[in-house]
Amino acid sequence: MKWLEKIRKKPVAVRQRILLISTISVTAIIVLFWIATLPYRFRDVKQENLAKSLEPFKVIKSVATNAWTDTKATMDNFNVENNLNVENLETQNYEEQQGN
């Protein structure tokens, strides 16, 4: 554990750099291991099972599409209402100016 004591004595910037490099290295090793094992995980997967496993993504896509459509409709209604309010205010201002 002498190497740990050596690292603790270094400035903060050096320790942060060591931490960053270590974290990236460990993450890269995990990702590479995961990629290397993918062919073994999907070796026995049939097309039917694959289609069933992708169904949650279809649901997520459907929910996102519906949310987007609803949001757009709400914004369109909001814009129409604001335009009507602006037109009413303009009409009121015009009538008040004509009355003066």
C-alpha cells in the first residue's frame, strides 16, 4: 500500500488525473468484456424471441410519440388562444382610442 501513500502525497490535480485515467481504463475493460461476450449471449436467440424482447421499445416509442403529439396540440391551442386574446386587446385599445 506504499503506492497509495505516494498518490495521497501528490497534488490534487495529479490525483484527479490519476482517478480519471483509472476510471476510464476500468470502464473500457468492462465495455470490451461486454462486447466480447455479446456473440455468446445471442447465440441461441431466435428471431421470435428477439421480436418479443424489442416490444418494450415499441411501447416507449408509442408513448413518446403520443406525448409529442399531445404537447404539440396543447401548444397550438395555447397559441390560438393567445392570438385571440391579443386581437381582443388590440380591438379594445382601438375602441378606447376612438372613444377619446
